[in-house]
Amino acid sequence: MSIVKVQINHTKNLNKEVLASHLYDLIGEEYNLNEDDVEDYFEIENVYKLPNDSFISIFIIDFPALEHNRDFQPKDTVKSYLDTINRLEEVIGLVKLQDDFLQKVAIQYFNKLFAIEMELRNVLTYILTYDEKSIEKGVFKDFGIQLAESYKDNEVNDNYENGLYYILFNHYASFGEPKRLKAEQVSEILQDVSLSDFQEFKDRLQKRYITEERHTEFLFSIKLKLKPLEEIRNSVMHIRNLSNTKMSNFDKAVNDFGTDKGVQSLITDFWTAENEELKEQTWLSLAEKEVEKFQLRKEGEIWLVDVNYGTFILKNDIDEFEDMDEVKNYIYEELKDSVEINDFEPDCKEQIDTWVDEKLMIAE
């Protein structure tokens, strides 16, 4: 069963029979119903006389699970019915207060929005951290970004969130370019005694920007996609009607249509490009730190490789090696197993061998 609750302002008596007759005219033949069946869907919750001699009635329609035998959505049925009632001579106006059909659709869109918004925060947190920009009010001000509501840093940190959870939805794409500085702001920077030369002044201005072109390209690519998402978001959060136009625009913004990529693909492509750009550099950087954990031991003509975890040394007396080439091969294979980067098979043995020669000490 699905509930629709309506408050109606009217000038004459509107009983269940009258209200039900208009719904019967709309769906009775469609679903092979009789008038008594349809009248049973209705419950008049309250009727009140107002000081201006009009009336307020609050009624509930409890729809059964009807089998839809043509492309006619429940929310469209509700809309058509309310349009009919609203045109009655005795009706001054009406408001739909509860709509289980709308709620079910809204929940579906909420779930989609939840996932997309969290992924946008994921990308933006990465981009800002990449540029060593603190995700706080000062950075938001630089980019002309408004807070949806104020927040306390300690509360945000305690919840493992950041300032992106408190900005307006349409500002997720506003990090592409900072606000232009006013003349007095430029003058204030120039007068900073810590500036050593003009190049440092230029560097300070440049730091206001997102540094990587591929990052700004992503931000500009999602800019036009966010408006349809925000419209659905506002409708869902404020429990407003979801028009077919809004839902269609949302779907076009989220999903791919021909060569026009939706937000979901743009986010996926961002991470794919980032991984392609940085995967080897990232693997080598992590591997370099891991190499330093290995510690060599020589007993007679045999080499042994232990692992220094800082607080203790894990001795490995099982694997024995006859020469340094075997040691290097072993360490390289260990690194390939322990340092994992998505979609990357390292081919960096020469560099690892160099680090083994440079960094590893032989334990006495």
C-alpha cells in the first residue's frame, strides 16, 4: 500500500464519494476496478471550518499495489488526479503533504546523489591536498566559495570530515580558478617584508591556483554537469516534486550520452589519468622507503636478509643467498609483493639494485 496525504481548501462539502469518483474516472477502467473499491482507498482525516467560511479537509488515499499495464507511472497518476480535483469549482487550493510514490523515487535519487557527492569530495580532497592547500575557510575564500553553514574544525576532525562537507553543492567546481585579488590585496602582499624578490611575489600569487592542468581540466569539465544534480538535490532535500524534466536532465548529467560523458565517467577518467601519470613514480617512492627496511647479514660465504621494523629486527635465517645478485633479485620480488599500485606491474629493477647498493648496510 502507498499513502498520499492531501490538504484541501474548499467552499462546499467534499466527502469520500465525491473525491473517489474522480479517481475512479481516472483509473477505474484501466485497472478493472469498481467504484466501491476506489472509495475504500480514501479516508477523511479531518475537516475544519475556517473564519472565512471556507473549509480545510485533510484526506488520505491508500493506494493498493496496482499492476501497471501501460507506461503510466504512479506519480503521474497522482498528479493527474490532483489536477482534476484542483479544477473543481468548490476548490480554492490544495497541497500534497505525503506521497509514498514520490518518496520511493526520491530515495533512489538520494542514493545516487550520495555516492556522486562523496566521490566529488574524494577527488577535491585529493586535488587540494596534492597542492598542499588546507581544506579550510581561508582557501574557500580564495576561490569565492560560500559555506552552506558554519562549522568548528574540531567537530569536523572528530567526524573524519573536512570543510568540503559544508560548502554549497554548486561550488564543487569552483576550485578551477581563484577570485581575482583587489588592488589593496596585491599591495598588501607586495609590502610583506618576508618577500625577498619579485619572483617570490609571483610564486605566492601562483600558489593560489590549482597547479596541475589535468586537475583544472577536470574541475571545468564537471561545472556544467552540477546544475541538474543540484536541482534534483534541492528537490529531494526539501521534499519537492521531481519533474520528468529534472529527472531527465539529471540522468543526462550523470550518465554518458553519445560522446558526451557524464559525471560518473568524468570521475572515473580522472582517477585513471591520475594513476597513469603517477603510478611508476608512486611505486618507486614507496619502494625506496621499503628498501631501507632491509638489513644484510653475512655468515661465512652466505648472505641473509633481515627486516628492520624500527622497534625490532625480524631475522630471516631461512632464505640464503650466495651473492649480491641473488640478494637483489630477492629484495626486488619482495618489493613487488609488498608495494601494490592498481594496474601497474613494475619494471624498475635497475633502480632498486642501485638503491640496494647505496642504502643497505651490512649488520655486524
